[in-house]
Amino acid sequence: MFDLQKALENPNLNPDNVVKCYHKYIEFSDGESPSQAIYLANMDEKMNEDIFLNDTQALLRPSLHFNPQEAYKIVKRELIEKI
């Protein structure tokens, strides 16, 4: 979630192109991707798990603040809902 949020902060990034790349990758790998509903259900479940929400902070420099709930809102809106 951290890396996706950081990528989306780049004004040169086009989220629609990221989604297109995702679809191309899925076609290349096995041709099947989870539906948007399944992806959202999986992420919504993870967003209630402490282990998922707290695993990133220990990897970041103390000066970096990361809020997984806020990051998820951004990633959900900009990427997942476009799948």
C-alpha cells in the first residue's frame, strides 16, 4: 500500500495507464485476474487486520509517516475502482 500511495503522489503518473499495465500483466501471466468486487472484498478484509496495517511502519524511517487507512482510500479510488 505504501509504494502505491507514493507512486500516486507523482504528478507525472497516469493511474489509467497503471490499470492498463495491470491488465496487460494479467493477460501475460495467467489471463485471469480477480474481479473488482473480489479485489475490494479482499482488501477490505485486510484493512481490518492489525498485522496487515502495522507491518509497513517498522520498515520505514522514523521520519516517514504512513497511514494505511488513508493510503487505502487513495489507492482504492485511483486504482482498484478502475480495475
